[in-house]
Amino acid sequence: MTNNLRHRYGTAGFALLISMSLLSGCTPAQQYPGDKKTGTYFTAPTSWKVITEKDLSAIESHSTSTGAAERLSEVLWQKALTPSPTVSAKDVYSLRTPKAPIAYVRVRSLSMDEINSISYNQLRDSIYPITTWLADTASSPKNFTLLDDLERVEKGARGVQTIFTVAGSDGALEYVNQTALVSTDRSTIFILLIRSSEAEYERSKKLLEKMADSFTVRGNK
């Protein structure tokens, strides 16, 4: 796993880093979206706008897909961030390639059936049917290319990070960096999904990869 704030500073150092920023009166370069109850956080630039859980849930509540209402009721925490002031909660769930990068984090309790059957393939397929696309390349979407697929191990969870490109519903090429983890007791799923157009990815590659690598799950408190 690549280097991140947790590895560089440790728990005490991480807290000290935030305290020093506050005491100095300087605006920190990063914000730290997180949820103490599930022990989940990642980093993002302070300039990125936050799309709230309330706004995301309002859009998701209109979904008519099978099991959508049940999954929404099991969400423990979710949030999205973007550098664009015009990107909305609706864009987070859109199949179109986003006009600006979007980082979406979601923590959800698993149903009993999911707890009994969860696997790395199912984690990989949390948002996109990656396993199916890889097994049947003839029917996979236009421009789908798997760039990387690796195991991620955190203190409170483990799973897979999958990086790929695929054409959105508008035909534009999209870069996707998805990390999907399951808690050590197999009761909770943690997802960080970062999406960007190809052009934006080329301009912000280091930043987007740093955000993905910063995703940390320490587990329930």
C-alpha cells in the first residue's frame, strides 16, 4: 500500500498535525472528511465543496432499483466532495462522466445474506460489475480497461482497490479509482469512489491518487 498520512504520522502525529494547524491560525492545505463512529476518514483539498449526507440521501430515496430503499436505510455515513461549485448530489449518482472530479465515500451495514456471502469479487462489484466485464470482454462496455487491482488491508477492514477506465453514458472516457472494504467482523462495507474525466485525471492524477491512498478504516468505536 502506498504511503499516506496514517503511515507517515501515526495516530498521535495525525492529531498533532491538526492541532498545530489550528493553533497557527493558518488554513490547512487539506480537510479530513471522517466519521468517528465507524472510524473512517480520508483527505481532500480544503477548496473542495462538500455534498452532504442529507442531499445524497434525498436523491437516493427516489431510486426505484431493487433493494435501494433497504440499502439506504442501512447507510451509516456518506459524503461526497468535488472542486466544482456546480456539481450536485444528482451528479454523484449519474452515469454520465462527471464534469469535475467527484470523491464519494459510503459506509453501510450489510444484510445477513451479504454477511454470509461477501467476497472480494462482490466488493469489487460494489458499484460496477467489474468481475462480469472481465469474464466476458466481448460484452463489456466501450473503452473498459482495467488499470490496477490490488488488495487493501486496513486496521478495521480489508478488501480491494480497483482502478479502471470506462466510457460514461455520454460516451466520454471516465477514470475510476474504487476502494471497497469489508470490516473484520464482516458486518460493514466501506467504499471510496473517485471518478473523473480523462482530461481532469491527467491534470490531477497525483492529487486523486493521494486521496484514494489516504482512505483509512480503523473500525467501529
